Amino acid sequence: MHKFLKVLIPIIALTTACSDSNNNTFTESPVTESPFTDFVSATYSDDTAWLCHPQLTEADNVCKSNLDTTIVFADGSTEIERHVNADDPSVDCFYVYPTVSADEAGNSDLEANAEEIFTVQNQAARYSSFCRMYAPVYRQVTVSVIISDEDGDGELAYGDVLDSFKHYISNENQGRGYMFIGHSQGAGHLRRLIKETVEQDDYLRDRMIAAHILGSSVRTAEGTNIVSGTQATELCLTEDQTGCMVTYVSYREGDPYVADGTGRFGRPAENETGACTNPAALTGGSATLAPYFPIASNPQLEAFIIKRADGPFATRENSPAITTPFYSMPEFLSGECATGPTGISYLKVAVNSDPADPRADDFNGEMILQDWGLHLVDMTVAMGNLVQLGALQAEAWLDRQ
């Protein structure tokens, strides 16, 4: 077994050793009552308002998509890595997607389109290897607000996220541990949810395994490890730490917008420092990242992406065919939390390419909005590391019950 596939070991251990053969309900946490007992959402009681939900059919559940991956090694050889959904996961994951809707109004409707489905497949579905997955559709502020003069209603978007979470807790949670996953706009909504709801209640706080909140400018008060705006939620510093937050924004090594301080994400504020936790090396330093790149691209965003590569090979001529929806290249990327000269804190992503081998020497990540860095692929570049870390955190939470 090559070491890239070792990411699966803690996940397999978690899903086989920690499951409850009856209903996966864990009540060994301090006995407190759910704050949303008997709450039923008019919207989220309908399964069609979810992209991922245990009650959805496999065909309708985006988190049951085909996630098989072609591993492309430095010598050009390939190997298929099959993704396996946990049969009886012991914990839950609650995911809120980023700004992706191409709806023309300032807020999207509650109908999921190709762009939402594509994003969930790329950012959340892989957590299904150890999680029971929940991903609500919500009336988010749309892409049109970024590229036009449309006005979006952030309160409407957050209200949906809160409504769906309350419905999940009241009707689905049953005392189980849950993990938050979110990116960009979704990360912002989850940060608010933690601050205003989770931290205010023992039941919710005790069951939050961790929060993987990426692509949002999270900060800590100088000299502390506590996330600004929260009461006590800390950054994750060890793999067995729970109730904590994993967060970063990513830029390519040498990004000029980091150097001159004009990068959009990761900036410091008065008495606050930008936060970065590298899921591949929580204690610091550089480490190999485990990316999962999609073969297809989001058609709604394709025109905004700067093309640097066309798949995993330098040339398609005489290259093996990629028959899976994802590919990855072991040892291709490295990541390290760094601070730019003007104080931007970020995950510095370095490409370890070799022009002499048959693999591509770069990857796609930047948009024409270049001060955004690698925002589009914040999760993509370290997806394997995030899932592995999440599985270890879930196992640690279960062990403490």
C-alpha cells in the first residue's frame, strides 16, 4: 500500500470499530436536553431541501456520488482509489456550501442547480467515508452580487442555515457528535452559528466535534488561540483535540498579492492575527498535501479560471486515460502556514513539479479576480488531509464519551 492511500486507515478504523449496531445514538455526553426539542422546519422537513441527507435515495444524495480517484504517480503510472461511503457512520457532518449560485437575483432560490451539486461533490461528499452527511440547500447571496450591482440579503441566507440546523438537531441528531464543514460564505454562516447558538448551549457545545471552516478570514486575538468573536472556541493544535476549529485561506507560494498586502483574505485587524491551521501539520511546518482535483469544471465559473494545466499530465499524447471523476498526484503539493510581510496569514501552497517527468507541472486554482489567491480550491488542495483529520477528531470525540 503506497503512503498516499494511508489516509484511509483511520477512517476505516472509525467506521468499523465505533459504530452502534442499533441506532448510532450516543448519550454518554453530559446529559442535557436539546434546545430545539419538537422543532420542525416548514422548509427542511422536506427531504428535497437537502443536497445530502440520510433519507434521500442514493440517486438524489449528492454525498453518495462517485468519488473514485485516479492516483497519478511521478513516473506516470496510475492506480484507481475507490471511495467507500461508511455503511454505519457513528458521527454526523453538517456542510454549508460557498457562494456558487448563478441565479440572477441577489439571493438564490431553494432549487439546487449544477453549480451547487458540483461544489458539494468537491468539498463535502468525501467526508462520507466516516460521516452521516447533511447539506441543506439555502437561499444564499449569489455570485451576481460579486460581479454586478445586485444586492443580497445575508440575513435571509443565514436564517435558512439556522433553520436547517435547528431541524437537524431536533429531528436527526439523537445525541450524536457532529462536525461543521463550510467554505467562504458557508464558513461565515457557520462561524455565526457557533458564536450565537452553539456556544450558548451545553448540549450543542458538547457535541460539536470540530469545525472545518475554510476560505474565510478567521482571526484570533493577539496572544491567544481563541477564535475572535467566539467565547472559547480554539484553533485545533492536535489531531485529538475536539470542539475546535480548523481554518485557513490559501495562496500560491510567491503570490504577489500576499507580498504587497492586497490579498483579499487572511489580513490581520487591530489587535487580531489571521488564523491558519494546516490540516497536514497542525503543529506547524511544511507537509505534503493530498489534493483531489475534479476532471470536470464548474461551468458557471469556468470563464473566471486562469488555465495553468489540463489535467494531471503535461501532455495528453500517449498519456493513460483518466476514467474516474477525480485525480490526484502524490507528493505534488506542499503546504505550510505562513505570514506575509504585511501580516496576511495563509496556507502557502508550493508545487513540487519536475519538468522531466510526465506529470503536469502546475494546477488550476486562481481566478481572474487574482487577489483571491487559491480561494476556489482552498479545500481541493488539502481534501485528503481534511478528511483524515476529521476522522481522527471524530474518533477522539467518540473515545471520550
